Amino acid sequence: MYTSQITGIGHYVPENVVTNNDLASMMETTDEWIQERTGIQERRWVDPKTDDMPSTMGTKAALKAIENAGLTPEDIDFIIFATLSPDYYFPGPGVQVQELLGIREVGALDVRNQCSGFVYGLSVADQFVKTGMYKHVLVIGSEYHSGGLDKTTRGRGITVIFGDGAGAVVLSRSENPKKGILSTHLHSEGKHARELALISPATCHWVDEIIEKNDPEDTSYYPYMNGNYVFKHAVTRFEEVITEALNTNGLSASDISLLVPHQANLRISQFIQRKMRLSDNQVYNNIMRYGNTTAASIPIAMSEAWMEGKIKEGDLVCLAAFGSGFTWASALIRW
């Protein structure tokens, strides 16, 4: 049985910075209101004049991860792409990355688990590598939220939260049992699906219906979130799934070198930090700069932490996410 190690990591974010004050010029909000509720100060939104799309941003992040791994695109055996905002309704962006990287006809899998999508994708990649099926698997999280947000006062509760960007890792085969992914843990609870969802477009809401309705008051084409409800479930599931990972490996919170949570809301991260008695040095947050980038948030944060020297060889790194579905997941990694 092999182990799987993250051998390369990279991220990409659009150049266009949107501050809270910028949003205040579009809707009734203030910098103070946004920071108090979310901790966000600014986010990156794609400039439509650029070629940035989920697939192209994911490819840019992937090329950095591949280079950091000391590999070339031809070394990649399989692609896993996590997103809630694909370039097209179908096909998914995994195959687009395969084309953009210019590599041979490797398999490409799309993961639609929203905020926990990257950890789900990492878990799938871990199984492929550990069983010996693939040697180098590329896992990408990439999101383009800004093109589908309601940028009016009506939509501010959602719009102020989300940003665009991409992150990627290369997961490679290893025979060192003391390093790599120790375990992953995946959960879902579909009865809460509509508490954080985008109802349309869908197979029951096709183009003809959109044209016929032409209803400016129809908000089903914008994301919906029951904020307080999601928050209450998130803080519970975050702690549970982190504890599950630690217990599985006979470890405790004090053993964590760095917790990289999904960047959903700074208040959630701070709550979990206090609950688990983790120091500031044990938790990495960058939501202040990027907002919630959904499937991209963990790989972007992990990439930045690594670049800043906050993840070092031998460190115990814990990834945890909660989001739409509801789904939640964790991964424990010995770097």
C-alpha cells in the first residue's frame, strides 16, 4: 500500500480587487457592516475583459503546482476539478484543463460538492494514489462567483461574501508511511439542501421558461443562503469533523501545526479556534483578502501558508470544510 503526498501546490487570483467601499457604491452597505459580520475587507472579482474562467484560472494554479512538484504536465495521470461555477453547464471544466495543459488523454473528474469540494476531491485522489492506480493526480478548486451575483441591495447578504480564484495541488505516490495524507473524512446531510442553494437554472428551469417569465423579481437564479441556520450547523460540523480526524489518528488539537479551514466566514473560524483552544499560530485565515472562494478557498489558503513558511516538513496540517448540501469534510496531513 502506497501513501500519497502533496508534492506541489499553487494558486491564482484575478488582479481586480473589489473593496467593501467599492460594494458600498453598488448597494446599501458599509465597510463596517461587512467586516463585523464576515471579517472580509476585500475580494478578487474577475474582470470580464480578461480570459479568466474557472478552467483557465484552474489551469494557471495547476501549472504552478506542477512546477513546484518538479514535474511537467505530461507527468499528470488524472485530473480532479472541484467547482460550483463551471464554465459551461456541461461538459465540466476537468476536460478543459486537460486540453489547456496539452497533456495526453488522461481521465478527468468533476466534483460538485461546493465548499467541501476540494477536500472531497483530495480524498478521491488519495484513494487512487494509495491503491497504485495513479502516480500523480492533479486536484483543482476554482470558482468564478462574481458573474452570477445579485449586485443590488437585495442581494448584499450573499454578494459581499464571495470572491473568485483558484488553487491546486499535485498528489503523488510515496512509500514513506510517516508522511502524506493520514486520513480523510466525508459527510453529508441532504435534508438541509435548500438552506444554501442555487435553485435555477436547472433541468426543470430551461431557457424557454426563463424567456417566458422574464420576471425581474425572480431571485431563484441567484444564490440563496439562510445565514444564521448555516452558521449554527457549520460551527458544529467543523468541530466534529476535525475531532474525528484527530481521534482516528490518535492525536489531539494541541498536535495540530496548522488548521486550514474553508474560508466561509472569519467568525466561524474564530469560533472554532476558541472552541478547540488553538492559538493564532495554529489557524490560517485569508478570507480578509479574498472572501469566500468556495472550492478554491482551502487550496488558495494552503498555498499562501506554504509560501509564507507557515507549513514546513513534518508539520501536521488539518483541512476542514462545511457548505452547501450540507456537506462537510476533513483531511489530516503529515507534511
